[in-house]
Amino acid sequence: MTPKRNLYDGREQTYIKHLFLTQYLKDAAFKTFQGRSPVFNFVDGFAGPWETSAEGALEDTSFSQSIKVLTSVKNDLQSKGISGLKIRFYFCEKDPNSFAKLSEYARQQSGVEIVLFSGRFEDNLDDISRAITPGFTFTFIDPTGFKVENAKIAEFLKTQRGEFLFNFMSEHINRYPDFEGVRAAYSALLANEGWRSRYDALPDTLKNEERILAILKEAFVDLKAAKYVADFGVMNPRKDRMQMRLVLGSNSEHAIELFRHTHRRVELREIETRQSIAAGDQVSLFSNEFLAESYQKSHGFGSPGQKELAENLVVRHLVEHGPTNFCDLWVHILVGAAVSKSIVKDTLNTLRKNGVVTFALPKSKTKVQPDTLITLVAPPLLS
Ligand SMILES: C[S@@+](CC[C@H](N)C(=O)[O-])C[C@H]1O[C@@H](n2cnc3c(N)ncnc32)[C@H](O)[C@@H]1O
């Protein structure tokens, strides 16, 4: 149930976006249905269709793929004897022509509960809230640029029991370094009229989009849309620059663990896609998978750079919060660095060996346990 690569020629970043969405949704739905809630609501606030391929019959859309992936999870679990599961879809689209296509598509689906909303997502939030069945709600927010009223959206997210995936359009943000013309749009995006002073306080070594992203993530937490907010960067494979960032917000630490698991898998596919475009017809001695894995090891998930970031985050956390049990620490590291829980354990061993932190391990254990208390000995210089 993965997106078909051939439907995305020339817009491979959308392929990566859909790959991430479907892989994350699949695992999240399995987990939700096996304990958390028998009801899974999927809200697509900016549903499209948008720039789809002529041959795809709308298969290359988030609404079509979410229906397929969630229905297959439900059918799979039902075949294993788990009954009473329910999925409901809530799709919203502003553009009348796109909405007509979305309506036609929805009419053709049988056995799927779909509720449609026409107009701006921000103006439909009350109606969507009223229509939503109590249960787990996953909200996908995928605007075309950065004109989004996040104060309203965050209020909606705060009242839902669930998670959201927000598509942050890095490329658009970087196109508008002159703030004057877009000041109001940024205030709406960041749900904060006073965002400029926060922006100026961030290091100017960061790119424009990185500073705006940092403020946006803080805003989602401050507005209580989510306790944890993490992001995965999607490169434009043809231009080798950041195109978008998929930002997950959740109150669950397990969601952040799943997010990084998805990150690791999808990043590999992203690198493979980039490398195969760059190689063109050239034949390499090594397989594309091997080259992608090597690149990821040195530059991506779990790379030395990400491990160093994890070390810095551990130290920062301990400076700010004092001695902390591992079970209360690891999620904060995964939020900020592309690493796994197991890498955080190794990181702690390295910091201990270097005399930066101290902790006691139970006999016969070589790595921290959930209740291991980690204490800072001497903070190194943070990079
Ligand atoms: C990037 S496209 C969505 C693509 C779709 N989510 C997918 O992955 O296949 C954004 C869509 O949002 C619609 N749109 C723009 N502003 C909107 C708003 N405020 N509320 C709802 N839809 C909006 C656009 O017409 C466009 O169809």
C-alpha cells in the first residue's frame, strides 16, 4: 500500500511526503486499534486534489492513500478477529474545482464513511469538531504555501484526542526573506503578533526557514496543540535543497518514537530517489540501496552529526532540569535529533565514559534502564 513512484515524475518530494504519511499512518493505526481506541478519525484539512498526474485517477492524493492504507489496516485486524473498529474520514477543500473532484471521488467510494467540508479549513473547524466521532483523531494539515491561520487550527488540535502532521513549506518561507510584505501572514502562521522579537533572538547562523520553524514548533507547544513536536525534512531531489518539513505533534512519547522510526525508513527512500535522479543512465558498481545506506550513516538518521546533537540535547536537558530518569529523558532527545531510543542509550554510555554524566547500572546491565537516574558531572562546551 505505498504510493506509486511513477506517478510523481518531476515532483518526487510529493512522493516522499505521501510515503511518510502512509507509513506513519499505517503503524499509528495498528497501534491505535490495538489498545488505544476502536475509532480512528482522519481529518485532511487541505485535501486537494492538487497537481495530480494525468494517469493516476487521483491515486496520488493524500485522501485516496489515507483511505486505502487505513482500510487495509482495519481489514487486516478484522481478519485476525478484532471487531468493532471504525474509521471515518473528514476532508476539507477550499477551491471549488478541486472540491468538485473530491466530491466525485468520495461518491465513488463504497463502504467508507466520508464527510466533506467545502471552504477554508480554518472556517470549518467548528463543524468538523461537531461531526467527529469520539475516538482518536489524526489531522493532516497540508497547505499550499504558508498562509494558514494557526491560532484557530491549534485551538482545534488542542480539543482533539490525537495527533497532527503539519506540512511546513520551507521552500516558500525561504523565498520571502523580506518580512514587510508578509508580516501579517507570518503572524497568522505563527499564531503570534510578536514573533519578530523571538526571530531576532534566534542565532543568525540558522536559515530563515529554520528560525520560523523553531518558532512554529514552540507555538504548537505553547498553545497546547501537542506536548511534543518533531520534524522530518524533505529535500527537493532535483535541486538538493530543503523543500518541506513534515512536523508531527503529539502528546504521546510513543508517537515520537514511531515518527523517528518512520523517519529512518523514509529518509533512505528519499536518498535513493535523489541518487537515482542524479545518476541518470550511469551504471554504478554499487546498488542504490547500498549507496543510500552509506549516505544515511554519514549524513542522516543516526549519523555522527545527529549523535553529537543528541549529546548536546542530553546535556542541555540536564542543565535545565537537573538529574533525570531515562524514562523522562529520551523523548526530549528524539524530538530534537534524528536518533532512536537505543542510540540515546549508547550516547549516555559515551557521555559517562567521558566523565560528563554519571549513573549507576544494575548488575549485569550494560545500558541505562527506564528508572536509571542520570546526573550531570561536568557540562562540556556545547556546540
Ligand atoms: C498542497 S495541496 C494539498 C495536497 C493534498 N493534501 C495531497 O497531499 O494530495 C493544498 C490544497 O489546499 C487547498 N487550500 C488552500 N488553502 C486552503 C484553506 N485555507 N483551507 C482548505 N483548503 C485550502 C488548495 O486549494 C489545495 O487543493
